[in-house]
Amino acid sequence: MSEFLKTDITYLKGVGPKRAELLYAQNIRAFEDLLNYFPRRYLDKTAMKSIAALREGETATVVGEVRSVKLFGDDWKHQRFVAQLWDKTGRIDLVWFQGARYFSKAIKEGDALAAYGKVGMFNGRPQLTHPDIDKLSDGKPDETDGEPQPNDFQLFNTGKIIAIYPTTDAMKRAGLNTRAIRRLMRNLIEQATPNIAENLPSYLIERENLMELWEAYREIHFPSSKEKLEQARYRLKWTELFYMQLLFALRKKRIETQVKATPFEVVGDYVKKLYESLPYEMTNAQKRVIKEIRADMKSGSQMNRLLQGDVGSGKTLVAIFAMMIALDNKAQCAFMAPTEILATQHYITLKKFVEPLGAKIVLLVGQQRKKLREELLASIASGEAQIVVGTHALIEEKVEFKNLGLAIIDEQHRFGVMQRKALQDKATNPHILLMTATPIPRTLTMTQYGDLDVSIIDEMPKNRKPIITYLRHESERDEVLRKIKEEIRKGRQAYIVYPLVEESEKVDLAAAVQSYEDLKNNVFDECRVGLIHGKMLPYEKEDEMEMFRSGKTRVLVGTTVIEVGVDVPNATIMMIEHAERFGLAQLHQLRGRVGRGSEQSYCYLVYGGNLSPDAKERLRAMEQSNDGFYISEVDARLRGAGNILGAEQSGHVSDLKIANLNEDYETLRSAKRAAFELVAQDPQLRKPEHQKVRAYYLEHYHERFGLADVG
């Protein structure tokens, strides 16, 4: 970056100390920061509609002059504000019921406005209710085009595309509205263009058909056409994603070349006996993933692999094969799970598989008697315990392994990065396998986990039937309870789940306990009904789970503690109360507790009141699909991608400035391919053609993230 672009923003014409303070608050400290303050949207004046041409029901932008304003009503709760907007062809009313008083002060006669919204009709006249507005002038000439216009409305006949910038209330109060930012940007662009140094090698610009960087900055802020604007947006998005992926590529290369691990070359009796003991044929996806893990563990470099698989896809069996490879090579395995229920469930499952093979497996959790704990610690330290399943208890200081060769972390997103590191530090570079049953959208896999190898089990066992999901209003609850009774009479078991959120935890818990009493006494009085929630002591939860696993409890009422790790093949029906209060990933996880046997299973999502559009889309996605990856994409779109790497991943990474992970998957794929190819050819970024990349990376990413070394 040139010295010019490092200049403090105070020195830009039109800024000064007061405005500089407001810009500092938006992290705009230097000229370069302002260049990267991208518009939030654009007014496309090449396609604006005249008022006379508007049709009811369409969404449109109109531009005009405010000729009349009026605030109706004295009671502020029931006020209405109307502004009449005129252009050369006619009038449209802009109407606000919410915030009427605010808009009555903000909008004055003579203002030039651009208004965007859905066209309605009232008394035969078009109107926009609660439109999105941008004040293009305050009854004064606009200087956006470099010099004042004698008439504001000459500006709106030039067929340009105008950038609209994000602004805070404080910025607007200080006169730093979107029009003022455009003026500052115009001053900057003219001076900055000769100082914008290219940050990609020419062969990449040519191969990827990218606009040059200086031109992309000019077009993103002052588009000359829709086509040029799209090219500029693509160039800047591609570059941003390329440097993010370069970070991952360098980090991954460093681990591969510098972080050595014991190569597990033997495939011996443990693996062979396990394969021979399987009562069913593995899926092709399971076989493929085991081969990938086998190749990693044999390589001599540390395995860092993320194993994704939908609920019930057979991840645990894959993990057992990885453990048997470790055991064949005289190494110990640690298997860490986030809760005692899940750790115990895994221990029970693993024990069934590995004890008949002659492997010694132990369970280490927080609530264990002192004598038992001491015996367990001794067996782990001596190497007698070959597989250790546990919770956070595994990373306590007293726990010492003789020869830890493989660390498996289940539901890894529920552990902090320091907890994961603490388990890895129990040995010198053990192989790492992270597992998740929460499908991750493709773009997040490539960003949050860009430095890991990813294996996906995308095939379900043949005997599994898709779970049938129904959406039901709370007025239909009795019908759902009747369906549960039918399943119970067939000898099956059921879950009934209640929400429990932090903000209203006490109220939620009381409601769940009250409902349990009612169900036990008045609905399912012919069978045992159990209750499980997070406030119970660990042994109470485990006792309750054991009663359900053994079939003595037929209906288990619970909060989201049953979300993961409960594996009861005889449970075939679930009712989720207040389903609208759950996130999509959580609903999908909960539903995965049924459908684990060969019988047809059902999930009823019961909701109350009127659903918001987002809640409706969430629940409809559940009703329509059992595919966790599809559901994760819907979830990401509804929630937004949020912080990309997250503080947990790096400590210092801010959100992307222009790329959008919900929209830019193909751009991300292209940028990732280019970044990983470049690092494969030139791991130190030393070649002459990569000096621009090296310089830009070191200045903008290396110190800020501290995630990868380039030597």
C-alpha cells in the first residue's frame, strides 16, 4: 500500500477533526479505509420509474421533490405522517405510522428524496407505506457530480447509478449523510487512483478475467454502468476471498511440512477383527472416509480432519476404525464429548464394539468417586486404558497419557479453541479428528475450517427410513398426543421436548416440569413418563436415561439436553413444543433422536400464535427435508453468515467487507482453488511474480491474524 493511502482521514478535503472522530468510530482512520467503505446498495437511476408509470403491487424506486408534509393525530401512539412527493408526471404519498414524529422532523418541504417500496393504492392515488428513503438534498443543490446544479432534478435525468452508503444517526446529525460521503469519496478517488497498487499477479488477473484494482475501486463507488459495477464487485469480492483462503493455504502447508506425527503404518488385528465383526455392510461413503483417514494417519504429518455427517449417518463407526488403526500401532486414543450424557452414550456404544476385540476402554467424567478416579488415572498413565472416553475431565492437569496418538473431539463446535488445544497438548502432535453431526454450509466449511481436510458422509445406512415431519398448531396438540399413544401401544417409545432459553430459563423450566406432571397424570397414565433437564444432577440424568434406554420409561419429557447423544432405536416419535423458538440446526439435531431403528418414525413440530416469515420458512424447511446440508444452507441464509472466522478461531478477524458467504459460493470456490494452487507452487511466496501477493499479505493479514507464517 502506498504511503498516500496510509494518510490519516483528517487530511482529506471536507473531513476535518469533528468528522474524523465520527469516521474513526466506523474504523475509517486512513484513506485506504474510506476506499474500502463500500456502498450498502445503489439507486439505479437508469431504471427508475416515473410516478405516473407505477402499478399497484410492484416494488419501485421513485425520485421527486417533497411539496407538502403533514403530521396527523395528537396521541403519539396513533400518529400518521404523510409527505407528498412530486415528479414531472404526478404525485405519490409517502406514509408512516411507525416513527411518524421522527419523520415529520426529518423530512421538510423542498427536500429531494428517493423513495423505495411496494406500491399501494389509497383513494385511487399511489402510495408507499414505510418506504426506504434516501435524502438526496436538503432543498439545496446537490454537488455529487462535482459542481452544483441549478436545479436538483437535472441530476436525476443523467441515467447514473448512485451509491448509497451505510450511515449512523450520529453521522447524519453531523451532516455526514450518504450524499456527503459520496462527495468525500469523489475527492479521494481522484487523488487515490494513481496510488492504488495492484495486489494480484498479472497471470491470475488474466486467467480469472478480473478487472484491474484501480478501476474496480472507481466503479464500485461511481459505477459507469451495471456491467462495470458487477465486474468491480466480483473483482473486490474475489480478492477478499482469495486472501482469506491464502491464509488457510499457508497455515495448512505449514502444518503438513513442519508438524510431524508418528506414522501409523500397520493395519493389524484390531482393524481386521472389527471389519469381520460388523453385522451389516458399511455405506460407500463410510468406506471412502475411512480410506481418507487411513492415508492421513500413515503420512507422517499430523492429521487435522473434520468429519461431517448427518444425524445417523454412521460417523461413530468411522471413528472406531480410526481408533483401531491407532491401537494397531500401539497408541492410545482420547474421545472427548461436550456433555456427560453424550460421553456416557459414546462409551456404551464404543464398548459394545471394542471390548469383544480385546481393547480396554474407560470412561472419565466429572462426577466420579475418588477411588475410581485414581484407578482410572493410573490405567491411563500406564497405557493399560487404550481408549479413554470423557468430557472436559480429559484435559485436567492430572490426566496423563502414556502414548496418546489420536484425539477425537465430537460436536467440536461446542468446545472452545483452548479446550481443543489442551487435549492436543496431552501428547506431541497426536492425530486430530473433529466430528460434527451439525451439517455446516459449504461456504462456512471453506471459511471456518479452511485449513482442515474435510470428509463428508453423505449417504445414510440402507435400513434407515426418512423421518416424516408434520407442522401442527398448538390447537391440534390433542391429535398429536393421540398419535404418540398409538406408537406407545405398538411397543414404541416417544420424546416430548420443551424449549429452554437463557433469558427465560426459570419460566421455561417451570413450564416443562408442569407439562410433565400433566402428561404423567392425565395423558400417559398407563405407562412410565420420565423427565430430564439440565438442572438435574449428572447421576439423576444418567439414571433417567438408563430407564429410557432399557424401555422401562416409555415417554421421555425433556429440554434440549437430549439434543445429542441419545441413541434409542425403539424411539419412533417426537413432539417438539413451541418449535418456533428453536433454531433450525437445533430442530434438526433433536429430530435425529428418532428414526435410529428400522421402523417408520415421526416428528411433530407444534407452534403457537402467528409465525413470523422467518419462523415459517424454518419450520417449512424441516417439514420438507431430512437433508441436514440443505437445512444448514437455509439456516445460514436466514441467520446470515455472521463473523467468518470468529474470535474463537483467530482472535482478531473482522467480518468480510464486501463478499457475502450466502451469495458468493462460486466466487469463493474459484478464489480458494487459486490460493491453494499458488501456495502448492510457492509455499514461501518467494517467486518474483508473487512479490505483490507476499507484500499485501504481510501488510494486511499476517500481523493482524497471526495464523500462518510465510518464512
